[in-house]
Amino acid sequence: MLIKNAKIVLLDGVRDGDILVKNGKIVRIAENIPADGEKEKIDASGLYAFPGLIDMHVHLREPGYEYKEDIQSGSEAAVHGGFTQVCCMPNTNPVADNKAVVGYIRRRGEEVGLCKVRPIGAITRGEKGAELADIGEMKAEGAVALSDDGVSVVNSRLMRLAMEYASGFGMVCLCHCEDKVLADGGVVNEGYNSTLTGLKGIPRAAEDIMIARDICLAQSLDVPVHICHVSTYSGVQLIRAAKAGGVKVTAETCPHYYAATDDIIRGFSTDTKVNPPIREERDRQALLEGLKDGTIDCIVTDHAPHHKNDKDVEYDLAAFGISGIETSFGFAITYLYKTGILTLSEIADKMSRNPARILGLEGGELKEGAAADILLADLDKKWTVDPAAFRSKGKNTPFAGYELCGEAVCTIVDGKIKYRREN
Ligand SMILES: [Zn+2]
Ligand SMILES: [Zn+2]
């Protein structure tokens, strides 16, 4: 395959040129590569070539909740959104806390054969927080990280043990930070809008306390730890201070935290219900600052597809989560690049290179010798978010009708086109 005339997003900037792909690998990147009988020639004039996006935090719902999403529909949604690799959380049914379920997810992803599907194993059996899962066996079956996402491991001694074991296997714990007792059944951010709506609030401290605890554990063991979906300004401060102090902490946030505020809950749409909750302008600004200064390493979607029935109920009863994998790239271009907050190279870092580096995955960079996981994108294309057009079974987004800029035109995995925009 020969990709001609792309604007290639490299570590240190954007360069015009061509990309030659052979046997699934990038073999050459240069200003002008003459055609030499390649079977596939792509004219990428006007398009940007990014390293294939990597989402290290998605929920694909299979096995057990296929009515919400499955590995087929989730993979279709991923490549439609420009992602070539996704890491899926273990809160399935049964929970991915053993080699059988982890192996099933990995093989199912290979069978579907669209994006690369990397399973994340549970930290504790059944995500119940009582005893450690079979970490070594899951690693051998292809688990790329450990997480009890959805809940925190409340028992600090067990969490410490998990971090110790994980690091012994070269893995990192991805921490969902939430003190459930303090959150006390809340459904939105605690603040002006929770008072206004009468919906029960979740204080920032419910998140920050667990971020602080997990930083303390990582510091005492001198092992890496990764903080999931940071939503609070105070969480950003904790992580920034820990990094400055030499703690091996990395962190992620999501488009709904850096692009929106909890003003959107005022219409009582349950599609705005997500955990942790969307917070206030102060938090949004801190997250943008954290993305800019490197405190926040990654942008993930926390893609959490749900069935209509899970959301079409009273706010208090609705499921938490946003279906986000098909809008994430548009949000990054619209809210981070077009506003001058991040460069394209920095966006590629947050959405590909850093996730690859933190989890030890292939990809993450366009360079000779790397797997040919490539996103060709049109950054000037304006489009309107329409959940009906999602490939995901989950149509639950609070951003329907939003005007975004930038979309995937062609998603290439191991040198094969897995998605191509029509017309
Ligand atoms: Zn979570
Ligand atoms: Zn999640």
C-alpha cells in the first residue's frame, strides 16, 4: 500500500509526504515515494495521517451484556471513530477475572478482525474487592492491564498487594477512583446544578480521596499506577504534585470532562449521567491545563454503551455512561486543536503514543518498522453528532446535535483498510 500526499503527524510536528506499507508494516516515510506496482494506492491529498488511535478505556460489554454492545459492534464503532486498538474493561458477565474469559475476549476480537482488542483483567475476583484474581494466568492469555473499573478496590492492603503483583508481571493497575460511601448514591456533581435540579450530588472529594490513596500506595511501592477518568480540578492538582515528586503516576481524562460542564444536566437527560459526573467550568479549565502541561497523559473515551431501556428511566435509576468512541476524535480536533490548546502531535501523544507506552502496546507512532496502524483524517470536515449514525449499539450521548470538526476518513490496521468513509 502506498499513501500519497498526506500531512503526516510525527512526534515533532507535521510533515508532507508519503507512507509505504508492506506486509502490515510501515517500511518507509519520505517526501516523495515513487509508485512501484503497489496493489493499493491512496491519494491522501488534504488529509492528515495520524498513528492509529488507541483507546485504553472502553466497555465492549461482551460477554454478558450483548444487548448493550458486543465485540463486533464495538469494533465497528472503534474503526469508524479512527481507533485501531482498544482496551476493554473487565466488568462483563462473567467478569474477566480469569484466563477463560480474558482468552475469549481476545480471540473474539481477532475473529471480528477490525481493530485490535486488548482485554483488561480484573484486579479482584468478580470485581468484589475481596481476593485477587488470577493475575499471571490472565497476563499469559493476553490481558494488558488490571482494573476493577466501575468501583475502587476499597481494601487498601489488597490494592497494595495488587499493585505489587501487577508490577511483578510488568502490568499497571488502572484505578477507578471513587469512595462509594462518600459518593453516597449521588448521581451528578455536587454543586450549584445539583441544588438547582434536586439531583443528589457526588462531591469531588469522593474521587480525590481515592486518587490520593492510590498515589500513596504507588509511591510507597515505587511502582507505576494509572488514574482513570480524572474529572476534578483537585484531582489534577494531586496528580501534578505527585508527578513533581517523582511518583510513577499517569492519568487519563475523557471528552465529556474537558468539553462540557454540568450545566448540561439541567434538562434532566439521563444521557448526561456518567461516573464520575461531569463537573464545573473550574474543573474543565484545570483538565485543559493538565492536558497542556502533561499532567494528564491520555485521552480515553470510557465508551460505555447502554441499551435504551437502561437510560429511559428516572435520572436516579438510569445507568451511568456515555457512548463516546465515535465522537472522541471530533471533540479533540474541535475543542483542543482548533482552539490552540494542543498541537496535532500532542493530540497523537494523548490518543495513541502515551496509551501505547503506558500499557506496553505496539503502535502509537508513525515510524519505519512500526505496525501500519494509521488513521487518515479530514480535519476541516464539519459534521453534526447523530447517534442514529453510530455503529455502536449504544446511542447514549448527551452530545446529539453538537457541531464537531474533524473526522476519520480511513482507518488502517496492520496495513489493511478496516473503515473507509463513503463518497
Ligand atoms: Zn470507571
Ligand atoms: Zn469505565
